[in-house]
Amino acid sequence: MDSEALSRSSGAVPVDSRAVPWLERPGALSLILTVVLGPLLLLVVKLFLRRQALVKALRPFPGPPGHWLYGNQKEIHAEEELQEFKVLPKKYPDAISIWSGPFHAVLHIYSPEYAKLFLSRKDPKTQIVYKFLVPWIGNGLLILNGKKWHYHRRLVTPAFHFNVLKDYVSVIENSICIMLDKWEKLRTEDSSMDIFQSILLMTLDSVLKCTFSVQDFCQDNSFLTNYFQKLSKIANYINIRTHNFFLHSDFIYKLTSDFQKFQALCQEIKKHPAKVIQDRRELLKNPGEQDNTQKKKKYLDFLDILFQAKDINEGAFTDEELVAEVNTFMFAGPDTMSSGLSWTLYCLAMNPEHQKKCREEIQGILKDGDSITWDHLGQMPYSTKCIKESFRLYPPGPKIARELSKPITFPDGRTLPPGMIVTLNIWALHRNADVWENPEVFDPERFSQENYSKRHPYAFLPFSAGSRNCIGQHFAMLLIKLGLALTLLRFELLPDLEKIPIPSLQIVLRPKNGIHLYLKPLH
């Protein structure tokens, strides 16, 4: 008897498998669970193994205990991190591991010997933070690694030669005098004034003039003010993202409302440099018009030199690369220099005896009516020591982060595998009590010739060191020396003890609440 006859005789109704809903078929549910849960389980295993690898790698480098999910973010919050790193190195010498989530940890180092080894290597900069800058400044020196970085560094270096910087003295002096004139009008006898924002505007004004040779910028100009406001907003978006572990994910960040606003601001702020570069490129195609323009200019600007730059194979920057390098200079320059000058003026306001010595030194090298020249800047040894001591206490760039490309063995024998992120914590290094006696005291004599020979060469790193040191450090010192000298010739600086500035760790070291000083005219 065939199966159909058997079914009829038994009264069973034959089942057409095509009529059964797919979900009710045998094995359907297990297939769904496999498809859905399989990748999820694989991800969980991958993350678990990552955490275990981090725990194992960082076991020789103890740190404060943290939450399994939040890590140390609650104990070492972004706003408290600087204060914590005044204390933590005493408990954890040389290095400390800090967790910012269950699967992300960083080793902070703050020993001169550790710093020497770290900066002698060619590990790439970690992309966790630097990639956030790419939509804004593009792939310039600050972002690049490897051969591409060497190529850019070689072409940009001539722009910061001493013979070029000499021509910028009068340009920067003009910007500083505009700022000081404004201070003269705004100051009052009975109230302090926040100097930080106006110093930031002045440094931006100086950089734009030195970059583009445009002399019609004014620190009250609507273009400059608008440009400055956009820069501040962009920096704020990056700061928020940097200090929120979950926003490190591009996927998650693109789901937030900040993403579109950030992208739009970046596009806006790149328009002006791109337009100037395009116009300059057109000018180069017309030699006659170019000659007339050069006759009107008193100096080669940053953009001129980048256009002329060629490597040994006659390679030159593309327009996209030019925009990236110009934006890098316009980002890193004003932020770093405004931080350095502002904190220096604050330190001298808090230490009037050192302020007086600086003023007397500057008055001693200038005759009545003299303008400051390039040569004068080399005759300010005491003022230079005060600037360096300010940089020690308030380094404009407090951190340098890199991802290890190969294993590293530190001087004490402790090791880390490749792939680990190491941060040179310059803030903690400069306040390391094992390196600096009474590190919280302002003492410019630490930088006397006698004491310099006793100090470890990697104990003081405001501009980093090694092959990737700050290419613009001489430009920065030029502006800060000029700003310090011209300010002390006009004003006596007094602190507002009711508004003590709070250092804030952003892209650079900024005062969270400004820097409020009383300005007393000397004449």
C-alpha cells in the first residue's frame, strides 16, 4: 500500500509543506537565532579577548581601581584630570594605566627616561583623537605619519627659517599694539579684565597676516570675529567628543545632532583659505601681475613659501595639501601661542618681583622711542627664563599620544606590546617632584645655565622633542616674547585673587574661566 492510500485508510490528512508558515517549519527558529546571535556572540568574544589582552598588557603598570564599565572616568573626570595628575605620580611612579571604558585603556608616562625612549621611536600618532580633527584641518603635519609626514615636514620647514621670521616682527608687533590700545580703553581702576580672549584674537590676527600677507584684518573686524567664533565652536565639539568614550565611534557620532553641525562648520571655515589659495594660484599664472603684487608686499608670507616648496624630486604641494597645512598652522598657532602668552602674563602678575626684573631687562635694551627688533629678542635672557618657567607650570600642549607599532621595553624593564596607546603626560612630567624641587613654585632660575646642565634633557618638553618636535616653536617664542615685552612696557599686571584661573584640558591648555588681571598703566 502506498503512502497516500495508507493516509486515507488511517484518516490522516496529508500536509502540504508549502502551506506551513516559514517560521513554523522545523529548524527555522534555530536558523534565526544562529544568524542573529552568531555575530553578536562573535563580537562579545572579540571584546572579551580585547579586554583580557589589555588587562594582561597593563598588569605591570598599576593604576587606580575603576568601574568595569566606566573605567576611571568617574574618578578622573576631564575637568579634574589635571588636578589628579598633580597627585597620582607620587603614588604611581613613572607611569600609570587609566581606563576610559571596558575596552579602552591608555598608559600615561611622566618620567624623563620614559619620555626619552618614547620620543626616540617613530610610532604613529593615535587616531582616536587626531582623526576628529581631519574634517577641520585636513591631513597636514599634525595628522600625518610615515613617509607622507616626512615629505610635508621637509617642504614646510623653510617657512619657519630665522630669515623668514625676522620679517614678521613688525607685523606681529602691530597686532599686539592694536590689542594693547584696546586694553587701554577698556581697563578700569576698580575692576579686572579677562585678557585671554583678546590675546587669542590677537594671535589669530597675527597668524592670518603672516600666512596671507593681508593687512586689513583688525581685531574688531567682523570677519575675524566671526572666524574666531567658528573656531571656538569647532574646538568645543572636538573637546566634547574627545572626553566621551561612546562618541569615539564614528557610527554613534553620526547619529548625534552635533555631527551635522560640526561638518557644516568645518566646511565653512575651510572656504577662506581655499579661496585665497585659488586666487594665489591664478596669480602665479600671470607673471606681470605677480611681479606687481610682490613689489607691494614687504615680506614672504607662509603661503608664498609653501607655493615655492619643492623636494629633491621637484614634487610640490597640491591645493588640497596646501589647504591642510595652512589650516594646521591657523589652528595650532593661535591656540598654542595664546595659551603660552596668557599663562606667562598670569604667572608674572602672581610674582611681581619677577615681573619687575623682566620689565627692567626690557627697558634696558630699548632706548626711548625704539621699536623692538629681532636682535632685541635675543637679549632677554631673564624674560626667556620666566616664559620657560610658565611653560613648565602651564604647558600649552599637555599631552602627546601615540599607538605603539612594535613592542617597547622601558628603562625599568617593564614592557608593552604593539597596538597599545601611550600618552606622554607633559603636565605631569613638568610637575614631577622627583625631577623638579618644589614643582608648584614659580622659579625662573630653574632655567639658568648652571641648573640647565644638571637637569635631564627630557624633563622639560613644552614643544615635544625628537624628529616630531613642534615645527613652529620659534614662531611661537617670537610672538610670546614680543607680547610679553610690549605688555610690560605699557602696564603693570596685578592678579584678581577672587577670579583665579582654572586650567582646562582641551586641545591645548586653556583657562576655563578666563585670566582676569588688573592693568595699571605705567605712563
